[in-house]
Amino acid sequence: MKVITVSDFEARFEEIIDDCADNHAHYKIQLENGEALMLIPADDYGVFQDVYEDWVGQPENDEIEGFDPKPLPVSYHGDAEPEPLV
């Protein structure tokens, strides 16, 4: 996953859209108000949705707060900065 600011997204729109479409890159776009948006290929979203629906359908799956068994690689680009954990 690549993290960028909304300014970076606006300045490099075509490049980022091409990277997402051609390379299946995932982008987290940090907004000025502290919120964020995700840009991912539609095919990838469908896979995430299917897996989530399967997971939710199994009652023996307890949520473990803060646990991520396979964290995704993240790289920050331009002025993007890591968000503080709360």
C-alpha cells in the first residue's frame, strides 16, 4: 500500500490511476481533515468483500484488538506521514 496526500493525488492523478489499474497498486489518500480514502482496483475490492463476508459468517472468529497476523507493506510518498495509533 502506498500512502499519499490528497495534494499528491491531485498533482499525479493520471500516474496514480495508471499504477492502480496496471500494477494493482493500493493507495491510501490522506485528506486534510485527518480522514483517508482508499483507491484499489475493483477486482481486488471484490476479493476483499468475499473474504470479509466469509469471515463474518463464521461465529467462532473472535476479534482480537490490534492484532494483524500479516501486516501489509506500507510506503509513504510525498508529504504523507504515518498516522498516530489511538
